[in-house]
Amino acid sequence: CLTIDKINQYITQVVNDIRQNRPSGKVRAIDDGADPKTAEIFQNIIREIEDQSSAPIAYETAVESAVRVGEGYFRFITEYDDESSFDQVIKVKRIPNAFSVYLGPHVMPDGSDAEYGFVIEDVPKGRFKREYPKAKAEAADFKLAGDMAEDWMQDETIRVAEYFYFDFKPETLVYLADGQTMPKAQYEAISDDPMYPKPPVMKERATQLKTVKWVKLTGVEILEQRGWAGKYVPIVKVLGKEAWVDGKHTVWGLVRPAKDSLRMYNYWASTVTEKMALAPKAPFVGAVGQFATASEKWRNANTVNYATLEYDALDVNGQLVPRPERQQPAALESAMMQQMQLIEH
């Protein structure tokens, strides 16, 4: 069965449209208290982060994945400015494999409401041992992972997962007469001073304070963990098409709806090619004795292009006969060709 590429031209068309209109972070001053100049400063900072990160590559990778399979991802990270610095910089990083990301349940198309997320990477053993010299890196260690041990450790790689999650702390907020809002414990810690009495509490409510945590782990141990300086799981989803089918969330890109058409096109292309390949070479038909002159040329006429071919006008009985004629090959059914044209569209 032949495989004819009819879909990548459409994928490329969509991706190139987005390349010509690349997305970028946008900062706007949205109320009377906002300063447009401050917004412009933030805009320039974002532009610098995107430039230093080669962010368009991350965006385009996510977009192409979304166009192909229905979803793609990019992420935000912080890393040290260089090997001898404690200063950290923000980077936009590409995720080449959309299937290495696992986001928790979410409704928003960018995944911003997900409460946890994983990014998986298979790290070469040499690099893993260099970065984590005290970590467990032997096959015997990974037996603790049970049936999943082979997923976490291969011959040449060790799987490392970055895990982001929300940590919720119960808290009671108080709203004070002077308009301030603060945790109740903080309010109670304020000393009573007759000269500067505490403003009375107007109302209070229970809430949960959310912080983001980051953990890097293997299948058998935690390698690193710390807080993340943001309020979202820093993994951004780029969505293709989506639908809910029988209660299940389904996503798709350009390829999945085209599969049956592509199968049909490949079938008919294979059928036409096979029919042409198996058709016999069209022979020359003539009377006995007509091919005596230049007989070697006549035997090779189907494989060699000769400028001239001579024939004998008389047969073996001396009768005048017409010249030899090539038989027409079996014609391809026009329905086959029409079917291929219909399927292509």
C-alpha cells in the first residue's frame, strides 16, 4: 500500500499563518489607578524575556502540536543567569513532546485552572549522575517502583518528573473599618495602643491561601523541592479542537478527521499504480513474415526507443498486408481517477 502525503501541506499552511502573526504577551493599564508608563515597562520586560528565551520557537512548537494532535504545551521556568550567579531569570521553554505533559483536571483552554501538573523527561544516565551524584541510579534501586520500574529506568536513561501542585492553607480574613483586609492572626498580633487603637473588624470570612510548590523526582525518591514564585502551574496548554463525547473530553487536530479520506486516497492510488504496473506491455500485431526485416529491433521495440522501424509489406504467402499496429493497453477506469479527485478534496 502506498502512502501519499496529502495532509502536511494543510498543516504547514495553518502553522505558517500563525508564524506570520506570532502571539506575544500584552500588558494593558485597565483602571484609573493604573499607570500606562508602568504597563509599558512591564511590556518591555516581557519582550526581553521572550527575546532571550527564543520564545517564538516554544510557541510554534506548541502550535504545530495542537494543529497535528489537538494539544501542545510550552512552559515557564526560572534558572540561574550563569554558573557563578545567584541571580535568576525567567525563561519561556518549548516542550517538544506533548505526551510528556500531564495536567490535572481543568476547564480553561490554556489549563490555567489546573491544580497540578507534571512534565516528564528521560535524562541520559551520565547527565543524571553528574547533576545528582547522591541520587539512586541503579537498577536494584528502581525495583522499589514495582511494576512501573521499567517506565522509570531504561538502559540509557532515567525518567525524571517535575511536579507542580497547589498547597492550600486555611485562613480567616478580616475586613477592618479603615478598609484594610488581613489575616485574622495578623490582626490579633497588633498590639493595643491607646494612642493608636486598632480599627474595629467589620466582617470576616474563611478562605484558603494558595501557594505553588515544585518537586523534581524519580520513581523512587525526591531530588529537589521548593516553592514556586507564581500563582499558576507554569505549564501553558495550546488547544486545537475539543468536544465532550459520552462524558469524556476529546481533543483533535487536522489529522484525525482526515484519516479516513487519506486511507481511501492511499487505497485508490495503490490500486491505480498496481493496475498500471501489472498491465502487459502493449505488443505489435502483424502478419507472419512482416517482422523478418530488422527482427532484433522489433523484439526490443517495447524497451528501446527507435527512430525508425522497417517492416515487410508482404506476408509469407506474398500477400500485401497493412503495417503492424501496436495494441492499446488496458484503459484505467475513469471512475478510479474521478474517485481520487473527489477524495482529495
